[in-house]
Amino acid sequence: MKVLLMGHPNVGKSVFFNRLTGAKVTESNYPGTTIDYTEGWMRIMDKEVQVVDVPGTFSLDPKDKAEEVAVKMLRESKDAVIVCVIDSSKIERSLYLALEIMEEGYPMVIALNMWDIARDKNIQVDVEKLEGILGVPVLPTIAVSGEGMRELVSRIEEAKKGNIQMILKNAEGMENEADHR
Amino acid sequence: MKLTIDERWELIDRISRQTVAFGGYKHTLKDAIGDLTVKPLTGIPIALTVLYGFWSFFCSFAGFFTDGFMVKIFDDHWLPWLMEVFPDPDGWLFKIFVGEYGAESCFEAFGVLTSGLFVAVGVVLPAIVAFYLFLIVMEDTGYLPRLAVLIDTLLHKIGLHGFAVVPMILSLGCNVPGVTATRNLETEKQRFMMIALLSVFIPCGAQLGVMLELVPEYVGWIMIFLIMGMFVFGFILNKLIPGRAPEILMDVPPYRKPRWRNVGNKLWMRTSSFFTTAIPFVLLGVVLVNLMYLTGMMDRLATVFSPLLTGYFGVPEETVAPLVAGFLRKDLAIFQLASMEMTAGQLITSIVLISLYFPCIATFAMIIREGWSSGWKGVLKYLAGSLLVLGFVVFVWVGVLRIILMIMGVD
């Protein structure tokens, strides 16, 4: 199994990578710190799993060389599991990339990272409901302090291929439900 | 199943309506500071202050360690000890490893174990540590993207955009990561321009460290002259090279408190990579230069290039030696000027000449690697292009410098 860490620039993928693999790739607070991919290894249930820190990208339609590296990496790793790292305070735009990747049929786990910052900004995310709609594991994390990382790792094996039709139906169904109430 | 862009956004709208709730939000002190540092009226003075602070920190930190400790250790203890214990002062080995017999400082001796180690460990190491310490704090707080926003308008005049400050500032530490950081620029035109400009105009931290030790009174002026050159030639290149320089939307992350663990890690990684990738080249450079002197090759080269060096650039023909070393390491090249007899004007000119001319071998290799991502043609384009820019710049900008020095009456 191979795990790709994907997401927008500056959401904490490299912090994730260092936490997961014990590596020391550069972490900084500006978008575009990681410009090339780095591979490392982690253990899940006695199995050695390869993890790749992929440069940040906004979509699968690359706008610069670093994004090209990211998209190429994804396309070349057909059997990879994607850990999609999302900035919890900017969920909408991050979901765009997550959906795009799911549409290509990759199994995914979503990490709602920077959970503390969303909390500071008074943004509440209904994690269970989000998981219900998307049909893939969704977990709040704070990579810099390590919170939620263990839970995330324990659920990587549950990664599922997103079913877009199902997601469409879920999103609509639950919304109607909410209207009726 | 694939969605269209609109369908995707519509779906996201649906999902987030049900799962995300935005509570009231009060602006905090962090936001206030964030605003102040990004609005031009307050942001530009703050940016100037920060950059000046960076410079002062760099100078005083590096100076403190080099002058306060390293010079004393190397000149008072290491050098005399080596002179005493190293056998056969007339032999080649002595000349290569210790250098001139009887030299009183590591500036003059020019052996691998004397000057070589002194440049690498005594002068450049403190400079590198100082530079990265400050840079890492800027990186981790989130100040860099704000600097990018502030300088955006100015950089658009030369066909780049604000984010180009990232490769520029990284290059001040070392041109190699600077070249790779250009991957964040959008068009091929911008990447090429940035690579050419930074490899020609931006001196690396190691080089700055030596300049600071050698000519502390001129470093500021030389820097201003180099940066001016970058803008002048950026402006020209922007007109000549076809391609676009699109506007971009840039994310400005919130300020964060640096995590000291991360600061320590990064400082350690960057310093240790300096040890493994830079120091061998410095030492190798000393060997090469000494061998060329011993075999008489250097003198022959000096005679060949004399018309160009003394005639056009107005520097002594012996400058050929630092120019040879400059292929390997610019810091070593500048260091070699220390033991030469020169007027102030010649010293300034030769420092600028060394700064502008050929990027060091590591940067050169990186430019080839970056070009390689578009195959042979890419390599050819990047190399031929940068060399063309380089040749043009060296002749024009050093020529301009000579005229300026002449007008100012500097000998």
C-alpha cells in the first residue's frame, strides 16, 4: 500500500508527513514550501506502508511546475490511498480537490487539519455528517501538536473509494430531510 | 463518474450548508497585526524595518563569531601550530595544505587546512547560521507571503509577481534552493527570468559572509548595485522574452508562533547540508587553485586574460585565480581577493565581477536539472539563455560600475 498526502498548499501536509514517518522535510508557514515529492515509510498494524509528501495543489489542473509534480504523482500511483489534508477553516474550497480526486476513483481518508484554527475562528464542522455524506472516513486533526493523528492512522485502512452518485444523493437527501424538519 | 466544474461547486455548496456553521468572529490582535503588515501605508515601513533588522542581525551575529572567536582560534593557534608540525615547508604538500610558509593569518596562507577551513568554518558557517536562523523565523511566522503581497506591484514591472520574493530570499542563503523554488512561478517565462536573474545577481549567504569580513564598509553599496542590476535587467528581459506574466491570487496564511523544535530542526538540516555539500567544494577549490599555481597554469591563464581583465574590467590580471575558484565556490573566490594588492575601486569591481559572473557549480547543476524536466530542449534553453544573459550583464553592468566609480572619483 502507498499513501499519498494531498491537499492545498500550506495546509500542513509536510507536518503530517514528518509526524507519520519521523522524517524531517521542511515545514514552513507559506504556500509552496514543498516543491518536490518526498517518500518515507510508516507502520500500520505491523505493515510497512510507503507515504509520499506531495506538493500542494489547488486542483488537478496544474497551474505551475510544483502542481504538475503533484498531479503527475497522483496519476502514476494508480493503487494509492489518498489522505486528503484539508484546512478546516476553509472547507468549501478544499472539498473541490477532494471531490476531483474521488471522481478519479482513488480510495480516500479526509483529515480536517488545523482544527484548532477553525475553532478559534468559531467555525463548527459536523464531522459525522460530513463523513455520512462523503462515505469516506473524515477525522479532525491538529498535525503540529499531533492531536488526532493516531485516530487518522488507525483508519487509513478503512479508506474507501468515493461514490460520487451516492454523495450527490446523500447531499440532496439529507438536505430535504433538513427542510422537512 | 465525473462532474463538471459547476456541478462540483453546487455539490460542495450543498454539503457545506449542512455541515459547516460559521459563528460570530471577533478580530484578534493577530488579525490586526496581519492587516498592518500587509497594507502598503504601514506595511512598507514595517517591511523595510524587518529587512533592515535581518541585515543587522546577519552582520552582527556573523561578525561576533568570526571576529570574536574564529579569527583568534585560526590565526593565533591553528595556523602557527600547523606551520610547526607540518613537515617539509618547501614541499608541494605543504604548499597545498598549509600554504605560504610564515604567513601570519589565514587570509594570506591559502592552504587547504588553513584558509580552506577558515573560510568554510570560520567565516561562512557563522554567516549561514545567522542567515537561516532569521529566515526560518520569517518562514514560520508567515511573514514571507506578506512581503510577497507588498512587493507584488514592483515585481510586476519586471514581469514577475510577488511570490518571486520567495526564490529571491531563499537565494540569499544559497542559490540552489532558490532555483528549485521557481517551480512555484506560473509561466515558463517567469521561471526562466527568475532563474537567470537570481543566479546572476543574487549573492549567496556564504559569499555575503566573506564580503562582510573583507570589505564591511562596501557590502551595503555592492548589494544595492546588484539589486538595482536585477531590476534593470529584469525590465529589459521582460520586454525581450515572449510569454505571459499573469496575475495570481495568493494565500496569506495567518501568523503563527514558530515552534522552536521545528526552527531547530530546520536550522540543523540546512547547516548540515552546508557541511556536506559546500565544504568539500571549498576545500577542493583550494587544492585546484594551488595546483594551478604550482604548475604555472594560473600565470599562463592570467597572461591570456590580461587584456580583458585589466583592459576592460580594470582589475589586476591575478584576479583570474579567484575567477577560476568562483566556478566551484563564490565565497572562496571573494576570499582570495583578501591577499591581493588592489585599490579600493579594483576591489569593489572584482567583487562585483565575481558576483555576477558564472553561478557556482552547484547552482549550475541545479539549473540543468530544472531544465531537464522539459527534456534536452529545456536544458539547452535554460543554459544557453542564462549564459547569454550572464555574458551581457557582466559586460554592461561592470562597465556601468566602472563609470560610476570614475565619476565618484574612487581610485
